[in-house]
Amino acid sequence: MSLIDFLFIDQNIIFTSALVLMIFIALLEGVFVLIGMGLSDMLDSLIPDFDTDLDFDIDTGYSLSKFFGWIRIKKVPILMLLVIFLTSFGLIGLFLQSLLFNFIGIIWLQYIVLIPTFIFSIISLRIFGGIVAKILPKDETSSISNTELIGHIGTITLGKAIKGSPAEAKVRDQSGQLHYFMVEPENENEVFMQGEKVLISGQNEKLFFAIKDIPEKMK
């Protein structure tokens, strides 16, 4: 059996698809960077705050925030974690299938290999996410879901923002790091157009609020 045939047989298509999706996401992020937008930052802004400074300890009981912290969410950009998981899932699944084929002579149904592949991929995500977290500059993983950006001037980068329908905006913080997030007008009758500068005035768990009334000294 040729490599191409092995990759695209029905039993392996889910693992091959994971690798193809990983490549597509990496290319998409490259395109977004070229046009001055941050897909990774925008996705990170949609993740609510929670306490990730916890080690996964079965003695303390299971909690979703502990699990998220264990797989490095909020410590590593979410898009990078997704790429790590998809890569691990695809390679581990194909590796297990190749072992079965070489030693037993059959390709198992993908659902039989799916559970061990998923478990090993989560462990891989933990390990490689930790490596990436140590390599990345600290300001790369800073969260925009805090009050530090309130009072900053933002620019609408994509879409039109009206009350109840947010648009993407960007803000440069004191360290020069760009943050992308969703923002909508604080006032009912305001509309923000692409390229317009706004004053970040507040936030909730999902997005930021802004106003057009920028003090003259801040312009």
C-alpha cells in the first residue's frame, strides 16, 4: 500500500483531515498577519477569564478551569494550542494505524483507535504547550480580558459595530503589544465604522464597550 493510499483510506481519513486542517489554520493565520489582523488574539479574546494557576490534581476533584489550565489555555495562544492538538491527533492516529497494519496486517476502524489517540493527543498538548509557553515572550500570551485596556484608544479593524452587533478592534498596550478583540458601542445610538478610532470604556465576559467621545488630549 502506498503512502497516499494509506493516508486517504476511510479508516484514516479523520487523522489525515486533522493534519490538513492544521495546515489550513497555519496558512490562514499567515494571511491574517499580512493584512494586519490577529486571528489568534481575536480567538483568545473570546475565552473568558478563569484561574489557570492550578496544577491538575485528582485529589481536589475535577473542574473545567483546572483542566483548561492543565492544557495551557490562557498561557499559550488558543490557535497555537489548536495547531499542536491537530498535529498530535493526526500523527499519533496514523502512527497507531501503521503499527497495527505492520504487525497485524489490518487497518482498524478509526473509532477503535480514536480513544487512545485522543488521550495521547491531550497529553501531547500538555507537554508541547508547556514548551511553547516557556519559549514565547510573556507579552505574547497576555490576556486582553482585563481592565488594563479600558481607557485606551482602539481602532475598528473589521466590520461595523452597533449596539448588539460588535466588530473587531485593535489596541496597542503600553508595551507595544497589539490586542485584537470584539467591541460594540456603549451608547445605543452610536455606530463605529471600519478605521474609526474609539475610546475603550468597559467590558463584560465576552467583549469590550467603547465610545466615540475621545478627550482632545488623547487624540
